Amino acid sequence: MPKLYEYLGITFYFYANDHLPIHVHASYGEYETIFELIFKDDALAEVRKRKSAGIEHLPKAKLKDAQAFVEA
């Protein structure tokens, strides 16, 4: 799995040839959140977050940092 970035201890990565919608995994220790990137008219319209199966969401403060990073 290619690592995209590491920011404030949060690792952002993706799986090649993965399913739609386009999404990025963010992990911190044993926690993980998936951020789905929703595009409309070739522009980023929305960032949705969801849990990874069987893994707890990032802790609240790290979730906020990760969301801000993905939206930027």
C-alpha cells in the first residue's frame, strides 16, 4: 500500500486499483478512518468519513487533524 503522507503522526495511504469512490485511509496506531473524496464537475465537492471494518475511528483530536489535512 503506497504511503502518501505522514502528518502529526497520522499516516495517509491508499490501495492501488481499489474500489470507488476515491478514498484515502488515515491511520494512527491501531486506529483508522477512511476519507471518501466526492467529485462533481471535476472539482472536490465533499469529503466523507467512514469507519474501516473492525477498526476504531481515529481518536477525536487526530480525526479533526486528519479531516483538515484531507480537505486542504
